Amino acid sequence: MGELAIAVFFGRQRGDGAAAEKAERILGEVERMAKPDGAPLLGTFGWADASVIAALGYLTFRLGEGWRARFPNTAAWFDRMDERPSAVATRPRM
């Protein structure tokens, strides 16, 4: 999803919406799986969750928070998961 965020960013500049459509489909799938209480996507916390947390953080950094209104379960899930000690400890320092 990180590479996809870059493709969306540059695609917007070129007027190409293919990457944005793919990002919407991926976010839609995460939305279907995400629980607002922050429960892991697949039942136990693992690489899937860590990857999605990192990707959503990067997506937000590159493209802003516009995705949150369209994917409220994902936004709530991300807010809870992004406060895990492992997520906090590995955030990029600006």
C-alpha cells in the first residue's frame, strides 16, 4: 500500500485514476475486516496488522486524511492500533 500511495500521488498529477481506484478497493477490503475496537484483522496481532498500520500511516502522510470519512471502521481501527507501543516506537521521526 505504501507504493500504491506514491502511485496515487503521482497519478493525481498526471490525471490517471487507476492507482486511486486500486487503493479504494484495498481500503474497502480493510474496512470490511476492521473492527473499530482495534481487534487484530486476522484474530491475533501479526504481520498483516503491522503492515496495514504502516501503510495507513504512510498513506496519511502522503495523501492526508481524506480516506477516513469513507472508511470509518478502518480509521477507528488505525487510531487504536497506532497507539500500540510497537507502532509508537517505530514511527518515523520528523
